[in-house]
Amino acid sequence: MYLTSEIKKEIFGKHGKSNTDTGSSEGQIALFSYRINHLTEHLKSNKKDYSTERALVILVGKRRRLLNYLKDNDISRYRAIIKELGIRK
């Protein structure tokens, strides 16, 4: 499987407050970004996998809502996570 518990701990440790901090917005955004990148690579070789395409659209929407929440509440954390993950150009 592509997303093991070790990978999750690494993502949350790097972007969250600790390895077990799964509730922070930054950690969730980083996890969604990892999953979005994986699904995007999958869809490059499997163009007609429409259920994966739907899952990708749902994940992008979830990440967008979390980013909007973070932007409204703490703009400095929003700018830091955008820069760290390279989401915007």
C-alpha cells in the first residue's frame, strides 16, 4: 500500500506539531497533498479510471476548504504551508 502508518507519521511529524498530531490543519493539508499527488500519477497511466478521478476531485475540494479555513484564521500559517508544499506558484 502506498500510504503506510510510517509515511503518515513522517508527514505529520514534518508538517504538524508532532507525529501524533493528526488534527492540525497543516498536517491534514500535507496528507491530502500527498494523496493528491499519488492519485494524479495514477491517473496519468489510467485515464479511464473514473472512480479515482472522482476521489481526486473530492480530495482537492477538502484541501481547498482547509486552506480557506487556514487563510481566514491565520494568514501566516497559510502562507507557510503554501510555500512549504509548493501548492501555489
